[in-house]
Amino acid sequence: MTDKKSKKGDITRRGFLKTAGAAAVAAGGLITAPRITRAATNERQSEKKWDRLFLFDQASELPGHPYGSFDFTHMFTLQGDVYPGTNMTGANMTTATWYREPIPDWQVYRPQVHNDDVIMGFFGCNTADPFELGAEVEIYIEGKPYSFKRSCLLYLPQGVEHGPWNIKQIDRPIFVMTMHGLPNPVTWHGFSAKDPKWSKYPEFPGREYLKVVNMEDISPEAITPEKYKHQGPPIKKEEKVDYWKNFIFDPVPGLGHQAGSADFTHMFDLHPNIIPGSNETFCAMFRGPLPFWQRYRPHIHADNEILCYFGMDPDDPFDLGAEVEIYIEDEPYTFDRSCILYMPAGVQHIPWRIKNVKGKGFFAMYTHGASVTGRTMGRTDRDQRWSAYPWMEF
């Protein structure tokens, strides 16, 4: 068995400022965070075939947010086509960040458009009530502001202009995830990016991370791969659309693990049957082990899947607060650190189980890479030890 465990260390911005010296920030100097490679601290007993699918390494920086510029911790950037050393070429772009204060105006960027679907998740750190965001967030979609104070998912179809977004007020740290439908999406400055009302905000600077072009140069419709085209509204819309329908604030009853069967909170489900064209996504907060009858048999998918496991302690966000075991192609992988797991199409995975919970709980989120999930197939004939497990109902 391969164990992914690492020594605790304060690698958040707070810890970094303690060692690097907060005086430099006070004096107006920019502190550059060290390039931290978590793989160097992971205690690896042996290398196994699917180790390469786990991302434990903290990203060196977040496009558009220099370390030391305000109080945040950027955890991961999964983008195998840009960072080929991760051995995750083809993985859908995913970022994960903790925010502890509002973003300064000079890092709030003008509207953007992507050539793929985007799912944004905003989550509070109160494990007793994970639906409480503990902050007020505002995001502009097609020029209209949307403000909310609850944890939620937001589905943004390709071609829908979004941004700027910011934290209007914050009581407790919030966790924000962004998941793309493509490994290397193209970003356009939005249709209204030159509107005078956005003049105080800069254009997104991350050209070394994303393909950033101007709207006048090329149409998103011209280069979007056919298989990723969503079934929603066209890219350029004459009519006004109310995008509150693209937010999910409440769980869908009857999906996921059965309520009351274990100490967990089923939070959100996103599915094409719920929002047409959306990527299938599941979110839950787990505070204890799952019973045997909810550890399901292995299955595979016809599209990529991103599995995210995050601890809910914003002061030590890389500590999962639990020990989790998941089977990949009938091999067990155990870890106790926050991570992103990339599951390529056709790779058999689960069952998974929570071996123990040390803290208040952890957050799990699974999302599929394509807008329409391919046929899901169980493959249990190769190993009879899974015959006692039930089938997962889809």
C-alpha cells in the first residue's frame, strides 16, 4: 500500500509572512512566496502506477494574485498541458484557493469569456453548517451583479461573460474552486471589457498560464471543439438571461449517500437534468466513516473525472483531517493530505472509504470533464472481493 502522508508545516501565507518578515509588506515591498514542492515532504514507501494521478504539490503561484499581496492561500493548479511535469496531460484545468479577506481592486479583473464550460464553487469553513458561507460574494455575469451569502455552485456555460468578482465582506475564510471543461482553455477579455465602468480594473494578466486573446481577434465559436459544446444559450445573446438559475444553493434530495446513514452533509449535485448542458458534479461534507453498504463497487467513465479532497481548517488547509483510502484499478491508495485526484476516462476506480476522521471533517467534490457524461460501466468481474459491495445508483 502506498501512503501519502507529510509532516505538518505552516505553508500558508500567514506562516510565510512570519518567517519572511511582515515588515516588507508594510514597507510596500512585494514578498515572493517560496516554490514549495509538497512531493519533497511526502513520505513515500513505494512508487505505484497511479501515483501520478494525485496532486499534493502546492502551486508556486496563482495567476493574477502575487503571494504576499493579500491574505489568501492558493493550494493547487491542475493543468497538465501547461505543467507537463505533473504527468497529468489532458486533465481539466482546476484551481483551489482559500481567501481570508477581500481581493484588492488592482487584482480584481475585467470580464472574461472562455471557450469551455466553467464550474465555480464557493464554500464556507463551518463544518457544522457547511451551507453558511461566512462571507458575501458578488460576481457579475453578462454585466449584471449577483450577490450571495450561502455556499453554492455556479455553472457558467462556454461563451458566457463573467467577472469581475470579489468578496464584499467576510467573517470567516472561504474556499473557492474553479473547474474548466478543457485542459487548456482559451480566455477572452469579455465583450464589455472596455466598458468605462470597468476602467479601474486591469485586464487579466495570466498569458503565461492561459491563452488570452482579444475578442476582436477571433470568435470563441470558431475554435471550440465540437464535443465540448454545451446545449445552453448561444455565445452572443440578444435577450437578457437571469443567471440565478445557474446557481445551486440547495441539495437535490435522493442523490448521493442516503441522509442519516452516516455523519455527512450532502451539499450539491449538478447534472444536465438539473441545468441543461452542465457538467455532472457532486459535493459533500464528511465528518465520519461511511457504512459498508455505501462503499460501492468499482466503475469507469467515458470521460475524465476530477476528484477533490480538502481539509476544512483554513489555518492548515493541506491537512485533510482524515485518512482516506481509494482503489484505482484494484490497487489501494491511502492519503491524509488535501489533494486533487485526476481520473482519466476508462480508468476503473473505487470503492473508497474513510478510515478515520481526526478533525471536524473534510470536503469532497467530484466533477466530470465533459458537458454530458458518458455511459458509466461497472467492471467487477476481474476481482470477486467486490461482489459484497452494492452497485452505485446513477
